[in-house]
Amino acid sequence: MFSMQKCTGGKALLIRRLRSPYTLLQSKVQTMKRFATCAIALLFLAQLTSETFAQSAISPAPAGPKNVTAILEKAGQFGTLIRLLRSTQVGDQINNQMNNSNSGLTIFAPTDNAFSSLPSGTLNSLSDQEKVALIQFHVLPSAIPISQFETVSNPVRTQAGDATNGRYPLNVTTSGSQVNITTGVVNTTIANTLFSDSQLVVYQVDKVLLPLQLFGPAPPPSSAPAPEPAKPGKSKPATIADGPSSPSSDSTDTSTAINLNWSTSGVMAFAAAAISLWWSF
């Protein structure tokens, strides 16, 4: 006997079996779409990361401020000069001038052996102002490459002040490739170039440059003039000469930023859009 219920059940089973391959295919297509979306997002992020690292590697690091004591420490054998640069604050003055202006400097750096060759007690006999003047006497207010010393005019002016009237004269002459330096008290030559660029040149010298003002012979005593009769009126006060002034120090910090083509917020926005597209399928 034919059963209507069996017929209906069999038809429904047949329909489900016919639909199963289509449903499975549709599910596979959805999965492939999601996989493709994720793959594209990952490829984009990988490309962006590689470009960012490449740009960072190509961009040169910003140059740090010059520091004369660091240059001398790297060269070695300049411990006494470094201590004097710090105690007199001339080192700070040099660093500020290099990093905050366009003017260059030339420094004659005596070695530790040069200071050891001085008579015992030479540095201790100097006042603080005289120590400042001694170190400034080793600094020229312009950067002079070794090839240009043959064109300088003598006496050469130093940071110590007046080069005339026998106070702080420094004479530089050349003989072939040799550069000779004389102060009226000391004669020496440039032994080596420690550092050189457009703003700063540092030369090694094997003797301390002693200026006439501090180490020259005392002037002979002059005969006392005959006393003049006293005159009525007010006498003018005597003028007191100013010694070398101590430099002041000032430091500034500079910073440099590297701009990237893609910001972090842009990357996060793209990732969020990719995830939203993935869930929309």
C-alpha cells in the first residue's frame, strides 16, 4: 500500500541532498573570500613596514653637538688640558660658540708630556684669570686648515685678546709641510691633526704655548722722575686695567624628527577597515 507520508519524506530528503553540494560550495567561497581579504591586509602591512624601515635606514642620523673635551678624550694623552678646560669653563665657551654660531675655531692642544715639562709649580703660580688667559691663548677665533697657515698674517690673534704691544702675540710660519709656532717664550711645531672640519680644527702641539704677558721677562725698572710741585685741584683716579674675563657657559638642546610617509594612525585605520570588510562577508 502506497504511503503518502513516505513519499513526502523521501522528497524532502532528496531536496536536502540536492542542496548540500551547493551549500558546501557557497561556504567554501565565503571562506576563500575571507582568506583573500586577510592575505591582502597582511601583504599591505608587510609592504608598509618594509618601506618604513627602509626609509629609516636611508635617513642619516642627526649629528650631535660638537664637544671639544670628548674629542680630546678620544685622542688620549690630553688629561691635563681637559681638566683646565673644565675648571676654567673655557671648554663650555668653546662648545657653545661652535654649536650656537657659524664662526669656526682652531685649538692648539698641548699633550700631558708638554705640561709635565713645565717648571714645577708653573700652573699653581697662576691666578684663575691667568689660567683662563693661558687656555684662551691656545684658541684661534677661526677654523684654519693646515694648508692655510702660510697665508695668515702675524701676529695671529687668539681668544686671549690683544696680540699687539707684546701682550699675547702668536706667530705662525711654515717651512714646507711643517708649521712653526712661536710666542716669544716658546717655539714649537704642529705635531698632528686630531680633528678637522669646517667649524673646528684641533692640532696637537708638544709644548705649552706660554704668552709673553704671563711668562715674558719683567720690564726693567725705570728711573723715578723728579717730583713736581704740588698743584691745587682734584686729582684723577687711576684707571684699573681689566684682565681677561671668564667666559660664561650656556647650553642648548636640539632635536630632529624624521617624518614618515605613513602614520601609525593610518595603519590602524586600514587594519580596522580590513577587519570590518572581512566580517561583512
